[in-house]
Amino acid sequence: MNTANPRDFKAATDTRVLEAINPSSEYFDIPEHEPLRLDGNQLLGPVRVAYQTYGTLNAAKSNAILICHALTGDQYVASPHPLTKKPGWWEVMVGPGKPIDTNRFFIICTNILGGCMGSTGPASINPKTGKHWGLDFPVFTIGDMVKAQVRLIDHLGIDQLFAVVGGSMGGMQVLEWAARYKDRVFAAVPIATAAWHSSQNIAFHEVGRQAVMADPEWAGGRYLELGKVPRNGLAVARMAAHITYLSEEALHRKFGRNLQEISAKSFSFNADFQVESYLRYQGSTFVDRFDANSYLFITRAMDYFDLAAEYGDVLANAFKGTKTRFCVVSFTSDWLYPTRESREIVHALNAVAANVSFVEIESDKGHDAFLLDEPELFATVRGFLNAAAERRGLKR
């Protein structure tokens, strides 16, 4: 079942490039009689998985790359977003001739379980009540997101993914794939991520959730039934989170203490400073494309992520016996998922004699560097995937 073709929307890129990427947006339905068993021991079904594909799957089905999105991402990795009309969130990385080359690889990107761009989540209708799930939706984990993706990959008839790639929360999914489904991942690229969520990150998420729930329009999570939107609370949550994605250097370089379209301080609580205006814009536009309850559930899933805890509190145990080839990437100015957390992943992989490469990239752009124009990141990903493809015998 197809949604609207992204080519129907005006893109910021040349239409010939979109033709070459060849996106298709589809749904895969997990039936009620084959429900997902969630880590919280609930059964969830039916479940819809919204996804997009780019490029062509070869006859051997050996060139598929699953890209896992971060907290506020979606399946529109390399094609215009149907709501915002903006280019795909990773068009700098994915496309013809780009580091993740759609001329060579078949790209799959899903909207995660609990998302709000077509996959089943708290904004979906609960078939048992005929109403939006809201807070009745079961709390899920990163592992549950991956379980839904596995069902899709099974449906596509792909026994082993050539690679799983993702940054931030997407990197958590990469690690989960590599731990739980070792034989199904030839190569893994976790970027700007960690094997567990730190107490600092849990704290930031709790501030965001409380901002949402303090908004009267949230209405105990029933806002969709009542025709309301907790715009202010969700916008504040986004503003607070967005600060953590940047670095002090990046903020100072971009805004400094510059005033916003005024020559002197207003001596009010208007957005005098450019950085205030920027954050308010980020908050207001986010509300237009994201569901507040999805934000609560997804941040909770990230908080619960602790890969070592699933394996006797020894991270290396998660990767025992792995034959997957790893490339772990971090950024020097990322204080949300600092390099030391990537090193812990590398040390665990080294402990089980895994095939692992590690690159720490010098950047002052903060956590968001993995989404931006970072030539060293592009070269790293391109080189790693090409080497792995040669090892697997994939033709150029």
C-alpha cells in the first residue's frame, strides 16, 4: 500500500536527482494474530510499519542497508518530507554517488514503532476502542523498535542486511540489531551514540516530558480526542532538547550575543537575542510535524536503553560470537553522547575480538554533526561501506 509519492511535493533538490534516488513509500502490516511481544511483556497487534526504499535490491538480496532514524526523524531520509516539504533529513549522506550510494545499495528506512509518520503509535487508533491510543499505548523499548524492523526485513525476503547504519537513537538501534540478530547484519555503523542512556540524558528527557504534560492542552494525553494540541509544552521540550544537540562553539559562532532585528534591548521578555528567536522557531515548527505523546514514549524508550543490562551487565557479552564488521564514529564536541561512550562500545567489541574500526571526528558542531556537512564523516562511511562491499563481493 503506497502513500503519496514524495515526487508530488516540491523538493529543494533537482527533480532528476529524485528520479535517480527512486523513492517509494509503503506500509507493512503485522497482523493481529502474529503480534509483537514487547519487552514489557505486552502483545501488540496489529502493527503498521511505514517505510521508504531507495535504489534497487539486487537479485541475491545482498545489498540492502537499513538506516535507523533518531528521536525526531522519520522514514524520509532522502526525499522531501510530505508535511514540511523540506529535503530528507540525511540527503547529505544518502543518494546517487553519495557515501551511502543508492546506485549501489538498496536503502530501507522505517518510521519507528511509536512514531507519528505512519507507523503504529500513540496517535494511532486503538482497534479495541476506536479511539486514539494516547497513554494506553504500551511503553516500548529500542529493542521493540528493532523487532518491528525485523518483521519488515523478513517480509522483504532479506536474510542478511548488508549494513545497518544510524546516529544517536538510530545508533542504539544499530547496536540492538548487532547484538540480538548477529547473523543478520554483515556490517554496522553506529554514529554519535552509546550503549546506554546516561543519567544526564534521562534528566534532559524528563524536563521535556514534564513541559509537555504541564501544558493544559495535553489534557492527560487525550488531546487528539478533544481536538487540542499541546503546542507550548511540546515546543519548550523541543527547545530544551535542541540545545543539547549543539555545542557552545557552534551556538557562539552562529549567534553570539547578537540581537534579533532590533538595535537595542527591548527591556521585555520578547526574543531580543537571535538565539532566542532561533529556539522559538525550532519549537514552533516541530509542533507542526510531531505528536506530543510520541515524544513522551520515544524518549522513554531511549531512557530504558541499556544494552549491557540485557547481558549480565557486561557489554562485551552482547557481542560474543559476532562476525559483523563495525565502524564506530564519534565527534569531539558531542557532549550529549561523548566520545568516551563510543570508546566503551569499541572496548567491548575488542574484548570479543570483533572486527571494529573507530573514528573520532574533530568538529565543533556538537551532536548534530552527524546530520551536517562533515567531509571526514562522509569519507569514513564511504570508505567503510566500500571496503565491506568488496569483502562481501558486491559489484560496483
